[in-house]
Amino acid sequence: ASLAAPDSAWVCNNCGNTVADWEPVCERCKKFDCLEWQTPPRVTRMEFHEDSGGVTETLQSPSDTIGVHKSSGDVHDA
């Protein structure tokens, strides 16, 4: 199961946010008409940051993020 491709979902072509249901505006970056039905990138690992109050952060492998436009402040490279 860990090698199976992720299910398709609505992915923002501006910030990479992934949602199950289409909406006219991305809830993360607030861009209009930017959601595309596609297979989202794979999650390669989860990290826990003790100073973040228990919030986890999803990191993507570099090959999944090449060529993806990221809005400032929303996504940080590891």
C-alpha cells in the first residue's frame, strides 16, 4: 500500500494545496480558478517539531517539487 499511487484530488496550481472538493478559490493562497484535478505528489516523510506545539509538517521529495510555483510564505523548502 505504501507504494500505491495517491488518489487524484483537486490541487492548486499556485501553492500546491490539495483538497477533496473543488472550490472556485483556493483556501490557502486565495487564488481564483486555480484547482486542477490531478494526482498529488507523494508524501515522503512526516516530521514532528517539538517547538511547534505538536503540529506536523509534510515534506515532499525534491523530485515532486521541481517546477512547481510556490507563493511566498506558504511553502518552505527543507
